[in-house]
Amino acid sequence: MSSDQMGHSERRSLYRFMTIYALSTLLLFGIGAVIFYQFEVYQMQENERRAIKRDSNRIIPLIKEADLEKLQQIEEMKVAVYNGKKEYLFGTFKPASVQWKQNFVLKGDTLRHSRVIPPPHRNHTAFMVIERQVDTSALSTLRQTILYASLLALFVVLGLGYFLGRLFIAPMRESIKKLNLFVQDTTHELNTPISTILTNIEMLEILGKCEKSEELERIEIASKTLSRIYEDLSYLKLNESYQRRVEPVDISLLLEERLTYFSSLVHAKGLRLSTEITPHIIQEIDRTDATRLYDNLLSNAIKYSNKGGEISLSLTAEGFLLKDTGRGMDAKTLAKVFERFERGDASEGGFGIGLDIVSGIVRHYGYRIEMDSVLGEGSVVRVWF
């Protein structure tokens, strides 16, 4: 992985930070924009109320004189006059209904004002209703301005969030880079002695120079355990840039080979192994991926099985099933078992990367994996092709 490329955990941390930062900033900006818009609407309505009240004062003399001719010449507003019983008398329009309890009523872009005509008006109380159109173009312009400002703010916030996020995760990236280099150097140094030990054990067995004693079997088991850890760490390190070679693979034959590889570990724990493997199950998969998939599932079943326990597995065209009578897990542990660095039982050691690798392979090939477990009774793993 180059220094400019980010790993999965780094990208996830960056996206989470950007999401929280952008949402919180835009929320504050949105609250401010709403308050500002409501204030501008209130100011517009207040200005219109003052204006229509001034206009009503201007036409009151015409109403007192009942000058209908001059009233009809007023184009910017409509006027209606009512008597003390609120019965319509005259005017330039006749409203269908009047809300007398509200002095100002804004409906759409129409503002209506009702008020008492100061006496004397032919020596009795009278009322007037004035209606005029309100210019809402300023509010439309304001809404467009707020919308454009919000879009601009969104781009600015995302850009700033990305910059700050990269700045904040820089120490984490540096630590991960050093850790990756350490793992790479460590696995490289482990490869040679492990390969040498395994090769020499095989040569001793083949040439018959030494009978396979219990001590030699322990060395073989320890070496294979180290070899599997090395292969997992190497796979994990190269997974970002690994070029898969997908080809038809006989999974049945591969699984038989891996069972032979783990036979010494099964024998050392006195486990009973029962298998039902359908011959010639062919899958389009990278051989290394397939090996890592079954190796991690088998090694976990062996590791967490009690001495003298039983492991059963089956392989069909539909999928793979593996069952053990080991320690099992509670629901809380099971929920996190496929997360990296999570271990079902810390007393057994390991790095907690095996099932994370399995989960990644399953997702890559569109498989489906299910795991059931009961504490103290064992676990069942199903991989559906």
C-alpha cells in the first residue's frame, strides 16, 4: 500500500469524521438560515402592515364623505365599508367573509386589514376592510439565495472536513504504516526458519532416518502453527494489492489436502473427525483464497475443541458445513466474532484475524456465511456457495 492510499480502517475513520462534522455543521447552518428567513418574513409582514395601515388612514376621509368615485379610482387596494352591525354598506369589493377578530390576515400574497373607522361617521360606528397584494418576489429571491448559499456551504464543509479528517488521521496512518512494515519484516524473517523446519521434518519421515516420535510430532505441530500464522499475516498484508487468479478449483481435493495437513493437530488433541465430502466440487476461486478460507475454519474448530471432542464436516455443491463440540461462545462474543482482532477465547492465543479473513473472502466471492454457537456445547459454521 503506497503512502497516498488509505486502508479500510483509515477510510472508515475518515468517512465517519466527515459525516459527523458535515452533519453537525450543516445542522447549525440550517438552524441559522431558518431563523434568518423567519426574521426576514416577519420584517416583510411588519412593513406591509404599516404600509396598509397608512393607506387606510389616507382613505378614511373619502369613506367619511362616501366619495365612491374617488374610492374606485384607487387601484393598489380594495375597500369595503360596514356599519356598526358589520353589515356591508359600500366599497370597491365585497369580501365573502371577514375575520373581525384579526386586524391583519395574510393569505398567500394577499394582505387584508380590518379596523374601526374613527367617529364621527354619520354619527354612528362603522368598520372598514382593506385588501391589497403583497410583493413576495423579495422572499423568492431570499429563498434562492439561501439555497445557493447552502449548496456552497456544503461543498466548503465537505472540503474542509476532508482536509481536517486527513490531518487528524495522519498519526493513525503513520502508526499503521509502521505496524505494516513491522509485520512485513517479521513475516519475512519467519518464513525461512519455518520452511526449513517443515522441510527437514518431511525429509526425516521420507528417508526413514528417524522414527516419528512424540517430540518430533510436537515440533511439526508447532511449526505448522507458526506457518499458518505466517501465511495469514502475509495474506492480510498483501490483501489490499493482491492480484487474484480466479480459476476452476476442485474444492473436494483441496479440502482433503488441508485435512491431511491438519491431521497431526487433530491427532495431538485426540479428536474424532468425521467427513462427508462430495467428490469433484468445482468452484471459480483463487486457490490461495480457498486455502485461507478452509484453513482458518478448520484451525479454529481444532483450536477451540476440547481434547477427545468431535469435529464433523461436509462439503456439497450447495456449501460447506463444519461442526465441533468445543467450548462455544455466548451471544455477545458471537456478534463480534468476524471483526478483526476479536477472539472467542483469549486464553487460546492467536491474533483474531482468521475469521476476519474468512469474512473478507466470503464477501468477495458473493458467498454467505452463518455461524451458530452455544456456550459449552460447540459451534456450527455454514458457508453457502
